[in-house]
Amino acid sequence: MTITDVARRAGVSRQTVSNVLNSPELVREETRDRVREAIEALGYRASQAARQMRTGRSRLIATRIEPDRDGINGSVLDRFLHGLTASAARAGYRILLYAAGDERSEIDTFDDLVGSHEPDAFVLTSTYHGDGRPAWLRERRLPFVTFGRPWGNAGNAGGASGGEAAGDPEHPWVDVDGAAGTAAATRHLLDAGHRRIGFLGWPPGSGVGDDRRSGWTRALAGAGIDPAGLDQATDDGVADGEKAARDLLRAEQPITALVCASDSLALGALHAVRSLTASGQLTASGRLTAEGRLTVAGQAGGEEGLPVRVIGFDDTPVAKAVGLSSVSQPLAEAAAGCVGLLTRLFDPPSPDDPEAGGPRTHVLLQPSLVLRQSS
Amino acid sequence: MTITDVARRAGVSRQTVSNVLNSPELVREETRDRVREAIEALGYRASQAARQMRTGRSRLIATRIEPDRDGINGSVLDRFLHGLTASAARAGYRILLYAAGDERSEIDTFDDLVGSHEPDAFVLTSTYHGDGRPAWLRERRLPFVTFGRPWGNAGNAGGASGGEAAGDPEHPWVDVDGAAGTAAATRHLLDAGHRRIGFLGWPPGSGVGDDRRSGWTRALAGAGIDPAGLDQATDDGVADGEKAARDLLRAEQPITALVCASDSLALGALHAVRSLTASGQLTASGRLTAEGRLTVAGQAGGEEGLPVRVIGFDDTPVAKAVGLSSVSQPLAEAAAGCVGLLTRLFDPPSPDDPEAGGPRTHVLLQPSLVLRQSS
């Protein structure tokens, strides 16, 4: 029995029911009577109403919008925000947006918001090693969920995929299994006969980056391949990716395929393949000419002339536009998962509820591989 | 004299000053005293405070986030939202996001928000002919600004660029001069020697689309060129753009350059040029072979072999990734302009203020042309 049922029976909005319970003077007498009749007829208990009012104080969920930086990878959180707004609306919540430059200013903003708009909960994005935000909120008993798992305090904790990296098991989070995504990409390339499959990622110490690298390592290990010399770490950007990919393409033992931690890096890698091809250092078949060094080694079935394959991560609009294969995150599902966990925090199932043993405080979603011309 | 001056003098946030005035029990005594001393020292008048409190009630600005559709063009409003959140924060406001499918549900949401979170103002995006939202808000004396000028009630009003298309001169809006953008793109192509410059746009009746088409028509007229047969109208999408561009490239008198109303259409046009080239119907030099029909006519200086040039609109990340020239909207400036107009509504300059005759209720910003390989 919820406020929605009362609203439906009385033929009014949820807000009107809420007003009748909280600020009856705002509601016309006739409407007030109709709502009170519905409350009585449905046996909607005052204590339940009180809890609804207590937990549903502002009906606002606060989340940060990050500065507009890389238009390619930044689109992921934008798409998450679209999904979050839609999912929140279905649950009767609005999204309160704030901007914040760093952790200190984000926590100052929490403080300010708690004293002003009183959001019912926070959705934190982009978790990182040593993330101080969850503890701050937890100490003040402010409900939150993170999109991104807790990565623990140590940098370079490495491949904690699927587990609780560190900290509070009660920390509610939704994440996408990045390692599963890069492992699937790597296996796809192994199945196509590639052995020298490189990885283009970020410097060690980033939770998300280390997780994505670990999927590639794991898939290579499954095929008995030593990953040594097959990866490069660089800042995230198209020019950075191009530079690092050139190194891998011109190495003593060049790669024939490449899995990347982002579409920005993958786009840079495509540029590297194209410019090496255009300057005659890489033939269209994907092997360096006599002047260069690339050969396709260890292929199954003796198939020759594979081009250099590239797979990105995040399936951004740019990937679609340039024909880049990429690992796709289920962002609408992630957003719905965040709202679902919050709803459960606001309104926990009773112990004798059959769903009480159901969804926990963690949701790890599986990504999917979208194949296009680049692979 | 504003609440900001009081806050600065007392060394506290605006919110704290607001709390002292509205809910003093929330503020520690020592801080309360400091704020009251600042109010007294500065001669901040109670009547002014009352107005500030009345107009600055929630410090929330409500805006819609549109459904996640085309990842290419949708990025424009996402970037606007980033800018809006940052500009609002600098003025002491937060953004309240809502989702709405159509005008009816958006107006229902206005109604709901006014009764619940009481936003101080609304920022409306994507204005259109017959837009019923401004009138609804105006009737209820709810402050708003639109990103997009009012296009009037008649469909296909055509080319009201820069003027007040219709309605209330008090309607505050910020927009980007789309016609100036397409005119600059067209003039750039004229300067390069092109005469048969096509336009790929949307069906007549869209304010934004008609405006963008009018800039192309105007620039051609300035060069004495008849636009007949040089344009196509289609839905906005990559596949739609490809199909329409093929028609223009294979016409009796084919185009040699193309200005597009969006990057989605322009990306489709690039695909059309590439696939006609790959199938041998269009040579790399941009002319159709004997089998086809494209010739470069009327070039200045007798230069031959120009490729088919393409220019998009909105300078999305996809344009950058594929080397597409495009018209760029100053989105951060547009967002700041919206917040500026709202601030002025909340706190109008007094008649003897030197700025009183300054910025009006309309801001029309100039776009810029970003040139890349495609042109």
C-alpha cells in the first residue's frame, strides 16, 4: 500500500496526497475529503504515511555532472544521466545536478546540499582508489549508491573484478564488469586467429583501467600467451592513443590486433594504422613492408593478410560513426539499478518478505561486444 | 546591494545568509550574529531581503533532459547542460532535471514541480512553432528563459533570424544564429570556387531547420546563384542523410559541395561520397566518371578536381573524429546567457542603474566555422 494507490483511488496526484498529509491547508476542502476517504477505504496507515513522508522528504536525488572534457568518453556519463533521470522519474524522484571540480569541492557541495535542498540520496559516479566520498556520506547516515564499485584505498590493487575490493560490504554500488568486456574482445580476436593481441590502456593505479587490463591478461593467459611487451599505458586521448599504438605497431614483434580501454584510445589507434598504411609502412593487409616489421604470426588455419584489428570500449557515438568495434555498457540498466538500490534503502523489504533475500546491495552488469568493420 | 555582498562581508555562503533570514534556528548563534552585523553594516534593507527571499526561494532552476536518441546531435544539449550547471552554480543555483516525452507531459511536470520543489525558474530547450510552454509559464508568472528563440505559431514562418518571430517581446531567450552559420559555410565554399553548393536539411516547418536553410539561400543569392534543385529535405539521421546526398550527387546537374543542417546528415553525406567513389561512380577528384554525371562547373581560377566538400552543423565529437568541417555553437556562452537573463529577471536593475539600458531579454550569439579535411 503506497501513496500512489491512494492517489489513484482519489483521482489526484501523489503530490496532492502528500500535501493532504503534510500541508493540508494547501488543498481545497473537497479534494482533502476525497483523499482522506481514499486513505480510510484503503486502510493506508498513518505510520506508513509517516515513514513515506520521512524518507520521501525532498524526492530529490543529487548527482554530479562532470566538466565537459573529452567529447568522446564524456558521453558515457551523459547517457547514464539520461537513464538516471528517466528511472528516477518512474520511482517518483527528480535529479538535482551539481558541478564540482575535485573531491574536496564535491564534499563541500554535499554539505551545502544537505543544509539546503536536502536530497534524499546521492548517486556518485567515477569511483576511484581512496575515494573519500562514501565514508563522508556514511558517517552522516546519508543514503547513497555509487555507479562504479569501491576500489579500496591502495592504488594499483589490481583486478578486483566482481569482488568487494575493499571497505564496507554495505556500500551499495552498481557497476559494469569491464574485465569481462575486454576478455570477450580479446577472445573474439583469438578466435579470428590473432595471437599478438595488444592492449592500450591507462597508467596502473586507476581502478577502472586496471580492471579493463585484467580481462585482456586473463583471456591471453587462457590461450597460453605471455602478455609481456604487448601493452602500452598512456593518458586517455586520441593523440595519446595514436602515439602509443604506433609504438606497438612498430615494435620488434608487432601486434596484429589491439584491445583498448576507451574509444578515444581506439580512435587514435585507427589513426596510427591509417597513417602507417598511407606512408607505406603498413600494407593494407596489415603487415609492415620490408622496411617495417609487422607480420601476422601464429594464425589458425594459415589465413594470411589479416588487417590490424582494433576494438574500443564504451560504444560511443564516435565508435558507431567510424565503424569501430567496441564494448558496450548497459547504461540505462545501470541507472535503473542505482535507483532500484536506493528505493530498497528507503523502503527495505521486511524479513518475512519473499524478496528479502533477493537483490543485494551490489549489482555487477555484463557488457556486450558490438562488432563493426574495425574488427 | 545583494545577498552576495552580505555573504562576502560575513565570510559565509549565500545559503547561510538565506538561512539566517528564513530559518535562523538552523544557524549557529555566532554565525547568525556575524551575518546580522554584516546586514546592518551594509544597510541591507529588509524589503530587499524579502524580495530576494520571495524570488530566490528554492535556488533551483528546472530544465528537461531529452531522451537519449541520436548520440550525435543529442550531444549538443548535453554540452549545454554541462554549461548550464556550471553557470548556475556560479550564480548560486542548482539544476533540477526532469524527463518529459511531449509538451503535454512537460506542462504536467511544470505543474507538479511548482507544487513540490518550487523551482525559481525554468530553462526551456528546443523551442518550436506553436510552442505552448512559454504561455503556460507566463500566465502563472513563473520566470523562464528559452534556449532557442520563439518561432511563432505558424509553421514554416521562414527565416525570422535575429528578429522576434512572434509573440511576447518580453519572452527572454538565448539563441545561436544558425542562418549566420550556414551562410558562413556557404561563403567559404563559394570562396573556394564552388557554385553548385547543395543544402541537406529537414522538412520545412521546423524553426531551427528553416533558419539554417535561409542562411544558405541568402549566401547563394549574394553570389547570384539560383538555389532551385540544389537542396533536399529529409528526417535527421545518418542513413537519411546518405540517401538524400546520393540524390544530389547523382542529379542531372550534380552538386560539388554540400552544407548540412546537422552533423548526422553530414556524416551520411560523407558515406554517400565514399560509397559512390568506391563503386567507381565518383572519382577521387570529386567528379562522376563517364557513367555518372558530376562535373565541377563555374570554378574560379580554372582549378580542377575539387573533391565534393561537406560541412556539417554543431561541431559534435563525431565531426572532430571523422574530420568533418562543421558550424560550432558557443554552448557554454549560451548557457551563461540563460543564467544571466534569469538573474536579471530575479533582480532587475533599477531605472537609474547605468546598466539598465544594457543587455535586453534576447541574446543572439554568433556561431563559428570549424574547418577540417572534409572541406
